[in-house]
Amino acid sequence: MSLFDIFISQITDPFRIALLVALGLTTLRTSAVTGAVVPLAAGVVFVAVIIPTTLSPASGQLWQAIGVGLVSNTVWLAVLLGLKALWQRFGAR
């Protein structure tokens, strides 16, 4: 599997998307106490590592899957933070 194929499969994974949405919502609620940057970064790394190590069969592509997972999680997190910014800008009127 090429890196692009891994990226496409990860970016469209509903389980990954649900975990990242839950991470974003949790961070919104707890950011006054814990901050936002460290919990988001830790969550991105956690999701990138936990999904390939538990859900995919043993293969030599584990580090590739984790590395591409970091990229795809960061892309989803950027989208979610962009939606949050749009909501705050236009939805709070």
C-alpha cells in the first residue's frame, strides 16, 4: 500500500473522525482548566498510535501508518478548529 492509499483510508475512517471530534469537544469544555494546545497534541498522537496498533493486522507498515496518521489527524484537527472559528464568528450573532 502506498502512502497516499494509507492517507486516503485514514482520512475517511469514521472511527478516527469520531475520536477526533470527541477530542475537539472535550478540549472545548476543559480548555479553561487544562489549556488547549497540549491536550490537542496529545490526543492527535494518541489516536495516530492507538488505531494502527490495535485495529490493523501485524505488518511492516506500522511506522508508516503512525506517521501518516499524524498527518491525517492534523488535517482533521485543522478542519475542526476552522469550523469552530467559523461557528464563533458567524453563529454567535
